[in-house]
Amino acid sequence: MESKIEVVGLNAGFGSTHVLKNISLSIPRNRVTAIIGPSGCGKSTFVRCLNRIHELVPGAWVRGKVLLDGKNIYDSDADPVEVRRRVGMVFQKPNPFPAMSIFDNVAYGPRIHGVKDVHRVVEESLKKAALWEEVKHRLSHSPVSLSGGQQQRLCIARALAVKPEVILFDEPCSALDPVATAKIEELVLELKENYTIVIVTHNMQQAARIADYTAFFLMGELVEFGETAEIFENPRDKRTEDYITGRFG
Amino acid sequence: MPRTPLERGMEEIRSEVIRLGGIAKQAVLMSVEALKERDMQKAARVDELEEESDILNLHIDENSLKLMALQQPVARDLRFVNAMIKISDNFERIADLAQKIAEIAKKYEERELLKPLIDIPRMASTIAEMIELDLEAIERHVSPDTEKLVEKDDLLDELYAQIYNELISFMLRDPRTIDDATDLLFVARYLERIGDIAAKTGARVVYMVEGRRVWVK
Ligand SMILES: Nc1ncnc2c1ncn2[C@@H]1O[C@H](COP(=O)(O)OP(=O)(O)O)[C@@H](O)[C@H]1O
Ligand SMILES: [Mg+2]
């Protein structure tokens, strides 16, 4: 297993709150890695440290290393804007820009990065996000008219448009119905051919269905990390077992 | 009192498997008694037990699949349900083999056995002890004493080898004994197989409880 991201001794928090405690973890290239754990254990904080958006919250701090292809994204010469381009993110609630057209939502990133052939990139990204057929005749419409699942795929297209290498998903299906959820899951499985995927989910079955590797977090610590099948059949740590079997607390 | 539908379903399956194990054990003891005593009623009773075991095994299988589909057990719960399906098959297979022994017993309604049975009943009681070890472990959800299981399984192998040698010498001395000697040889062979299955069942319980693979053979 070749790793895309190597997290070494990562600590993070907000002011005096110490959220992530000494996390070390390898995220394999072209694989889906799921992050599971109870609410408030630091899953979102963790993925936000992987593309340097955690630090955008006032008072937030990070210590430790996150090596992207071997290079620490927290080095003083690393460009956070470039890190965020290479490591894209899709959030829990679909958050398209409502005042922009569907087209402009996807074109936004490429334009900022000075991409020439924006039309082609938008079409490609919408196709990769399995949304093209559904929106190609109404690209100038507002995304507000789309269903929740379509809006989420639009956000995925928007993330893909800047040609990232890693995509972070933070509970991308929690606002979606089962059909829309199945589409996103299918899409994630397709995307891993070309991208490295990290997905935070509170849905155990979703992790079991789509992730190759699973990490279990508890109160800011990494309790267990391993192949998903192993975690769900035979976890090594009693706390993991209690959590995934719903016997927690 | 179990709390969740999953736990309730698991307890139901557990008690059915324990009942099936009891049936398998009884079938083995009964089949050897049927042979030793040339008791046709006991042989017929083994047929009934075998049929019961088939039905119960099927029921356990259906219940387990339903539980997996509806409750999606993971980790120790998943290992439990998977183990119950396998162990249930094992017990059903033991009852099948016992029935084969009963079939042989039925040939002796009107005639004497080649020799009085001593080691074969010993094999049967050893098997009964092994199945009891398995069942107690399943009941209490702990690993069985695998050393004891291996010890008993070794004893069965020894007894089988002993019986084999004894019967071969019968056949060599007097070829007219071949038919009857072969019958007893088959019985011993079936019992030796049953011992393997009982030992493997114990290993399956260890995996179910501890998630650790052990080899008993
Ligand atoms: N902006 C913030 N300021 C202060 N504390 C925060 C902030 N965001 C999250 N936290 C705290 O950090 C901890 C981890 O949060 P988070 O990473 O969102 O957990 P998860 O995604 O696993 O639910 C929680 O205790 C939460 O209250
Ligand atoms: Mg979160």
C-alpha cells in the first residue's frame, strides 16, 4: 500500500481546547479511507487539517506533520492555496453558490486558477460527477432548483474542476435520501480510480460498503486503523467493537 | 433480558444451535447403542433425530440470514452469526453420520456382530464429551478448552487405529469376516470423522469469541 498522505504526530485544537491528540496515519493512494467515530471526536477537525482549512477558524492551531506525496503541507514554504487545490473538499450540507448559475459554480475554481478552456473543464467535471446528463440543458439555471443529491454532485463537480489529487468528504450523504446516497457512493467508488478519497461518515454500513480502509477516532485519538473488512469482522480494540456494534457507553 | 432486536435474534439462534447440538450428541450415542444392542427401535429413533436436525438446521440458517439482512451485525455479532451457521451445519452433518451408523445397525437385526463392541462405544462417549465441551462454550460465550478437545480427538484417532488393525487381522485370518468387519470399520471411520467435526466446532467457537484463529488438526 503506497501512501498519498502521511500524517505524523498531528495535534490540533481551538484555543485551549485540545481536539486531536497525536494522530499518526497513512492514507493510501487511490483508495477510499473512512473516518468513523462518535460526534465531537474530531473527525471534521482531522480532515480539515489535511487541506489547511482548519487554520481558517480564528484561534485554531495545528502541530505535527501532514506529508502530501512526502512534502509537509505545513512547511513554511508550502502554499495553502495550492494545498487546497490539490486536496479538495465536499461538505455535509450541499453548499453550491446560490447566486451563481450551475455552470459558474463549476467554472469558479478553474477561472480563479487561470484555466483557459473553462467550458471543457466544466463539462468534464460534471460528467465525472455523474451530473452532466441531468443539467446539460440548464447550465445557466440556479443550482437552487436541483435536488439535494444533485446539489451534492454539483459540489463534487466543483471540487473536481480544479483537478485535485485528494478529495475529502465530510459526511456527504447525511442530508440525502437513500437513492441519492447510493449515487454518491457509486461515484466515490468510481472516483477512487483517479483520486485518493477520505470520507467522514457516521453511517457504519456506508463505511463498510465503500471504504478500503477505516480509521476509528475516539475523543481525539486514533484508536484503530486497518482494512475495512478486518475492522468490521474482527476489530482489535474493544472500543472499536463496542462502537461499531452499537454498544457504546 | 437482551436489549435490542439483534441481541434477541442472536439469543434465539444460540438456543436453537444448542438444541441441535444436543440432538447430534444423542444421535451418535443412540446409533452406537442401536448397533451394540442390535436394537431396531433405537436405530429408527436415530432416523427421527436426523430428520429433526435437518429441519432445525434449516431454521437456524433462515433465521441467521434474516438477522444479517435486517440487523446487519458487525464485529463480534457478525462472527457470532457466521459461527452459528457453520456450527449448525456441523451438528447436522454429525447427525447424518450417526444415521449412517444406524443404517449399519439395521443389518444386524437377525444376526450377531463380528465381535462384542468395546472401543466403538468408547469412541461414542468420547464424542459426547467433546460435543458437551462445545455446547457449554457456546452457551456461556467463552472459548472451549481446546487442549481437552485435541486430547479427545487424539484418543479417537488412536481408538480408530486400534480398531482398524484389529479388524484387518480378522479379515486376514478369515476372509468370510470381510463383510462384517467392513461394517465395523465404517462405523469407526464415521466416528473418527465426527470427532474431527466436533473439534473443528470448538475452534470455530474460539474465533467467534476471541477473533483468533486456532487449528485443532
Ligand atoms: N470552531 C470551534 N471552536 C471551538 N471548538 C470547536 C470548534 N469546532 C469544533 N470544536 C470542538 O472540537 C471537537 C471536535 O469537533 P469535530 O472535529 O467537529 O468533531 P466531529 O466531526 O467528529 O463531530 C468538539 O468537541 C467540538 O466541540
Ligand atoms: Mg463533523
